[in-house]
Amino acid sequence: MNAVSGQTPSTAIPKIRVDLQQVADLVPAGARVLDVGCGDGTLLAYLTRFKQVDGRGLELSMAKVRAAVSQGLPVIQGNLETDLKDYPSGAFDYVILSQTLQATHSPRAVMEELLRIGKRAIVSFPNFGHWRVRLSVMFGGRMPMTSTLSDAWFDTPNIHLCTIQDFIALCRLMRVQIEAGYALDEQGRRLGFTATGKRANLLSDQALFVLMRP
């Protein structure tokens, strides 16, 4: 037993990325969950173990699929932009898309699919409206590189970067209800204001939204 925590190694809660922990905290125990772009299954493994979710994963990278499957996770290889249509409507309570929307070719179409197959969608993304990003473009005259936008412009998977206000406008256009919006710092910690407030677009490094159809 760990003398400090009082937990055995088998029951100690593992450390996951702070922003992923924020997502995990929004998912109720026992929910049916699809993690889209699940990577190596870190979040899905956490939800399965500590929230007892009925979880599934979809991931493009075959190497990451193998890593997830090696943990006993039900993850399949697929492209979210073409394969989400194969899931039946209302199949999940929550569909998660973490830090991936900006890398899709058709964000609106992806959002439509998330909300078709899930009662709720949890979506997070880096905020291109953050003040450091604005200053980098204004005074440096170059595409920014930050902790949440860490790749050079010629080597980034991000093709549809947006600001928080852009995302809110898209939700309004799609008639999607924002159930909750969380402003996050560069580490993924919640800030003292919501993502739907006036300060978020300027001061949030990233944002996390819970969406549903009205």
C-alpha cells in the first residue's frame, strides 16, 4: 500500500492530461460513450475504469489503435469524416471530440454527425482568438506557435482554426444548444469565467463545450 495516499498501486487513480480530466469530469458514470479521435485510448481507459462507461473509440492512426486495443479497449480504425455516418442515430449518450475539430475538413458536417449519434457532444479546441495569438500575428507578422498551437504552419494538422466566438456563431447557425461552456488555460485548467462570456475569446487558451439539440 502507498503510505502517502493509502491506495494500492492497482487502485491508484492515474494521472491524465488536465484537459482530458476536464472532459472526464463531465461524463456521468455508466454512460454510453464514443470517443472520436481517441488516440491511444488514454481518456477511454480512464472513463472505463473509473466511470464504468460503456465506451467505444474511433481513431485514424493504426499504431494508436493497436496501443488502445492492447489495453483491452474496443477501438476501431476509421476516419471520422467518412465513418461516423455508419453509426446509428442516438447510439450514445455522449460523443467526445477532444482537440480534433480544427483538424477536420468539414467541421460543420462533423458536428452534425456528433449530435446525430449522441444525445450530447463534448467538444474542445484551441482558441485562435487568444491575445498571444493576436499579438503574434500583429507584431510578428507570422502564424503563431503556442503551447496549444505547437506546430509550425507548414507542419500542422490544423486546417480550420477558429476562435471561441466563431464556434459559438456556428452553434447558433446550426441551432445547437450550448449546455455548458468552459474557458481553459494553456494547461487545461478552468478559468474563472465561462467560455460564452465576453472575456473568454481574448483570455482563454482553449475551450470546452457540452452541446445538445434543443
